[in-house]
Amino acid sequence: MPLIACFPDVRPRRTRRFVLTFLVLVIVLLDARAAAPARSAGSVPGADDGQARITSVKKIDERTRDLTIRSPAVGRSVPVRVILPRRWNTDKKATFPVLYLLHGGDDDYTSWTRETDIEALSRKSDFLIVMPDGGRAGYYSDWRIGTPRWETFHTGELVRLMESKYRAGNSRVIAGLSMGGFGALNYAARHKGMFRYVAAMSSYVDLDDPAVRLSLALGSDRDGIDIKDVWGDPDKDRANWQAHNPSAMPRAFRGTRVHLSVGSGNPGPSDLGRQLDVVVVGAVAEAALPNSVKAFASSLRRAGVHVTTHRYDPGTHSWPYWQRELHSIWPTVTKVLGRHGSR
């Protein structure tokens, strides 16, 4: 019997909320892959001019490069993986549209190439693919305490470097999963016009959801940080929390196409052969998301936003489903970027 079938929809809403909140706690207790405690931000030698710089470039293969960027905003060097466009070496004067891919929590900038076939999928594409690190628990935000300032790095320093050093144009798409999907939505809303299309896979979308609040509190404690360092106190600094809450600003997405995808939480064939504790964590994490994603999509439509959704069953909080979703959105990504392509 599927795990989530133990909690059918006919039960009272309050009971389902209790069950989901309890299961979020299970995530934290079962997750044996917790990130190392966050490193304190230190000064960056030689960065007193306030400019981000690429300090090293490592060639991974013919199209893939790993950059090290010295970032005053983050307070340290940040790795970024880049996949070059098909015509990068043959058309030296062209500028190219950009796809930004954001990783999830407790992961890093290598995740998209490690877990998906993004390199092969993009082999014939004429756009730049940028996969920056965002911290294992960075929340894609400028932290209330001053550093790290991930949002400033991603939407300011990194964008400028891609334009000046890698011939990036001003046509951009952004996509992410889990924490990265949350970050993609926030960047699209808080920087209106920067991205033509945003796709969020298996992402929490409402910081007011009690299950999300509990998950953030327990998860940040596990990672050795205080969530209040990120956005402040949830009550005293409510305005700042809402300023980073996608569900609180649906009108900010006007003019940007939005895609939201989420699984049911039921394990399926793609979960066969995986460790049981990992499957349970993935099932529980995903099961807490569909209702809030559905409500967010409805609010976007009421605000006049062009939004598409994909709710799939089975589907857990795991890479086999995100790989499939990458293929699902790929035609739209290539169409949006192709329409505003290189020149």
C-alpha cells in the first residue's frame, strides 16, 4: 500500500495538518545526510574594491567550466558551474540568453550535472546554462545579519560577470527545485522583469504554512544556524518574511510565466532500489507540498499571471522525478529563450 494512502483525504483537515506536521519532524530525525554547520563569513582578501571577480576557471569538458568567484556579497569565494552554448567557440561576437538552475538544500552547484542529463539535453542549445552554489542552507536570501547576501550575489554580481565575461544577454529563465525553487520564485518576484520564465519543482511556496515554519526551524537548527539570522523574527520582522514569501506577492509575477510542479508523495517505480529511509523522507517531504502549491497557483491566476502546473502521482521529493520534470519543461525553456536568442 502506498505510504500516503494511510492518510486518505476523507479525514478531517485538522487531522491531516497534524499528521503532516508530525511527519515533517520525521524528516529531520531520519535525515542522516545533514549538512555540515554553516561556516561563518569572513572577509575576502583583496575585495575591498567591492567588485566580484572570477579568480579561477577549470575546464571540466568541452562545454563545461567550473568557475570560482570571489564575492564581496557572500563574504567568500563561491563556485559556479557553467555549460557553454553550442556556438560559443564559432561565433565570438554573439551574446546568448541564459538559463539559471538553482540547487536544493543540503546540496551544491554540481547537483544538476550530477543527477540529470542536462549536458546531453542541452547539446544543441544556443544558450548559456549557469548553475551557481547557493549554500547548503542559504535560502537564496540576503541574510538579516548582513552576510551572506546570496540574493545580491546571484542577481547582481553573478549576472554582471556572466554578461561581461561570458557574453550573456538580457533574456533569462530561472528554474530550481525544493529550496532552489523557492529561491527561483523569490528572485523572479523581487526582481521584476529579470526573468521571462520561472519553474519551481517540489518547492515550498508559503512561509506562513505551519508545516513549512516547523521544517525551517528544525532544519536550520540541524544545519547549525538560526533561521532568525536569515529573515529576522517571524513576528517582529513579519514584513521581511512576507517580502520573501512567494504566496504573499502573487501580483509581483505579472509579466513572468510561472510553472509549478509537485508530486503526490506516493512512492512509485522510480523509488525501487533506493534506501528505505531515503524513500520515506522523500515521500513525507513531498506530501506536505501539493495543497499550498495548488493555493499559490490559484492566487497567481487571480492576479492575472500566466501559470501552468503539473501534479503527478506517484512522486516523491527526489531526483528521478526532477529529472523527468526537467525534460517536461525543456520545450518551454528552449522556446522562451529561443524567441529572444543570441545575436
